[in-house]
Amino acid sequence: MSSKKIVHSLLLAAVFASVSLFLGCSSNNQYDDGKMRKDMTAAEYAEEMGLGINLGNTLEAYWADPENKYSGSMIIGENTAANYETCWGAVITTQEAITGMKNAGFDTVRIPVYWGNAMESNGEFVIAEQILDRVEEVINYCRNADLYAVINIHHYDEFIVKNYGMDEALQITQKLWTQIAERYRDYSDYLVFEGFNENLGTVRDGDMLTEAETFEYVNRMNQAFVDAVRATGGNNAERLLIASGYWTNIDKTTDPRFILPEDPATDRMMVSVHYPDNAMYWANSIGNQRWLDYTKAQCELLKESFTDRGIPVFLGECTSIYQADRMAADALYTDSTACLEQMYEMMLDYDFVPVLWDVNDNFYSRTECRIKSDSDKALIETLSARLKAA
């Protein structure tokens, strides 16, 4: 081959590699094989997802800028992905930290993301390439550790619904999820998309929606998420998706007016709610019989509304540490690990997917790569082993 042809071939190869990287293609991804298991049901995915943990206050961290009506966030430092990842006190996420989560007994990592960071303030809502790249790196950490990875729109959903009317919010949602889905389209079904965080049900100040209209707004936002993802095709045509509940509140989400989105894929949908014992936590009533009864009643609502219909429940955020000042005066369980065990036993008994809310150096140390409390560590190991043996 002539030297010109060699140079030409090398240039074509370089261009192809660059294009593949830009598109997020996984054909050369050493961490993920890109395979979709066609015969899996949503319930089977839920069983495999096991115990989960959040990478909290990390990729969803941002500094709010109320004057920036597009990104909603300030430029931090040198405007690098690392500047945003660490602005709420997190350390840079490493492969070792993620692998340690797997070794501790977790099978799923939820990765909240603020997609507005470093976004150009031009009204185009184009996600910054460096943010897409960094999220991909963390997804790869999870896949390298044989973990499910769940990514969502976190906090930026709140900015959108508080600053835009319904029609504009739907358009922005469609644009954001199209970009996200296209970028990670070629990942296997171990990558899961969750539409939003906790803010569906919030509306822009001055928009006087009735309760029925607000439920319709929530439903339309979830539908926009599903439609955008499915339209990108490839693996996304069959990817497991998680519709977000109304404020992720169990009472609101189990209301008949909350309607799951229509989905052209069969049996590829979950629903997300948070904290089944939330009211008891904030009432400082943890650990007593009322706490147990309340949580069981919340779980029953979810079972009747979703699990009994074949829709698994994704508890995207659950309490990981119960502080002493949250305990009831008549608490039967006064130790944080004992309370966590009671909640886990209940959530797993209902076949839910519990995902602990955790931030840097709280329940799990991302520098020492281990669960900090010996009793919590033993509990997670025991429950994880039990799930795998079932």
C-alpha cells in the first residue's frame, strides 16, 4: 500500500473513531457488551436489580443562577465536569468507589444528573459534551463492576417546571431525553433510564392549574420522556424505563388520576416513588409500631396500584441512616441498623427495588470504598446474599 493510501486509511479510521465516540457507540466499549435480553420482564429486572444505592450530591450538584433562564446554573471554576461534580462536597467518583459498592452487596447504582451544568445560555438546551462524557465514564464504572446503572434528570426537572409553562416544559423534556437517549443508545439493558426526580406535580408560579390539570401535566411529562426515548430506536426501543411519580409521593402516585405512560415496548416499565416511611421520619416517629403500620399501609397502596398489575416499584430514594433525634419516644427499635433492617425486610417482602439515598462519606465511604458502619455492612451483606440465593 502506498504511503498516501496508508495516511488516508489512518485518517478515515480516526474520523470513524471520533464519530463513534461522539455518538456514544458501544461497539468498542470494553465495559458493556450492548446486549438486550429480549425475554426479560420488568419483574425479572427488578429482581436482578436487588439492593441499590445513590451516587448522591455528585453529578446532580450545581450552583443555582436564577438569572439564567436556560441552564439554571452558574459557571463554576474552570467550567470542567469535575468542578460541578465536587461543588457540593463530593470527591471525584472513581472506579474503586463504584466497585466497592458492588463488593458491599449492591447491584444497582442510581446516578442523579443535573444536565444543565455548563450548558450554553442560548435557549437551545444542548447538553454540554463534557457532562455527557463524564456521565458515560461513571456508567462505565458501573458496568465494569457488573452493576445496573440508572440515570435520570435530577434538580434540572425542578428548574424546568418552575420556570416554564406546560407546553414549553414538554418540549424541553423531549429535547433533553432525545440527547441523553441517543448518546447512550448502544448500552445494554443494564443501563436504565428514569425520567425525573421528585418534581413532577410542581408548576410555574402563576400557572393556576386545577388538581386534575396538574395530574394531566404529570402524565404528559412521563409520556414525553417515554416517547423521546423510544423514538431514538436501537436498544432504546426495548430499554427498561422508570416513570416518575407525582412528587414521588406514594399517596399522590397511587391516586387513580396518575396514569402510567403508554409504551410501545412490552413489559419494560417501572414506577418510581421515594421514602415509604417519609411522614414518620419528619414527625420524629421512627421505630415504633405506628411507624411500621404506616409504612406497611404505604407499601400496600403501591402493591395494589402497581405490583399487582405487573408494574414493579422502584424506591429511588430510601433512608440509609436513622438519627437518634428521629426516634419516637415509644420506639421498639432505637438503633439505626435495626430500623433499616425493618424497612428492608418490608420493602423486599413486597418485591420493591430499594435504593438508599447516600452522599459522600455518609453511609458508604467513597474514599475507603466500604460501608462505614460494621452493623450496616453486615446487614447489606446478609440481605444481598439472601436475594441471590432466592
